[in-house]
Amino acid sequence: MPHPPLPSTQSAVFAVEAMAARHGREVRAGHDIGRDQTFAGLVGADGGGELDAIPHEALLEIGGRPATDVRLFVHDEAVVTVEGIAFDVPRDSVPAFLDAVWSGLVHVRQRTFPPACTLVVTVPGEPSYREAVTHQDLTPWLAGLVR
């Protein structure tokens, strides 16, 4: 299922805020705007030698359990951190990813041998997102999701 395109960082911020409001969560946003404030500004010009539009990055801290942060970058990139575990998620998929986390479509898969834990987020219509979890990273919320 294709997600609506989020062509800018600001549109992604609005989409995340709307999804958080739908789940009764509060969002604190910090914005980095300009070449001197963002990583994209360090890169400078694009491949053609011309300057891009003013770069805009945002950090969204979302209240409630699980502890969730979203870092939105300039070039359709996003990092969503759930209970300290970071996922690389395409910017257009961030609202659906958050909806899956807050709707309970997430679990921790534990293997006995070799010992390993994986946090799995199942977003409908997309491949599952998986990240390794060490035993030191298991918070009470994550430990409650172990299968």
C-alpha cells in the first residue's frame, strides 16, 4: 500500500504530529534550518554545482511509552528510535511505522542458540523492519514483547 508522499521535512513533521495526536501523544519538535545548522549544509552544493533549497532537519520527541524519537533529514531520510533502538525508515513511511508501533504490531523475537534478540515492527503493506537488540538494551517495555 503506497503511502502519501511527504515532499518536505515540514510535511513529514505535520504527518507525524497528526499520527501522534490520533494516538493521544504529545510531540516536542526541534528544527534545524539553514546550511550552517544541518548536515546537508556541510555537504554544500549538489552534484551539478548548484545550491539546493535551504536545508531543514527536525527532531521530534514523542511522549508516552514506548519512548520514541524521530529524526527527519533533508533527502527523504529518517531515523526512528523506539526505546533506544534506531530504525532507518523512508520519510514517506514514518507515519505508518509509528502507527504500527503504537497499535501493537511490534514484537521482540528471541533465539536461544545462538542467543539473539530482534525487534520486529510489522507495517501493513511493507516488509517488516528488524533491528538487533542486545540483552542490555531490553527495557521493561521491550521485555514485555518477547516471543
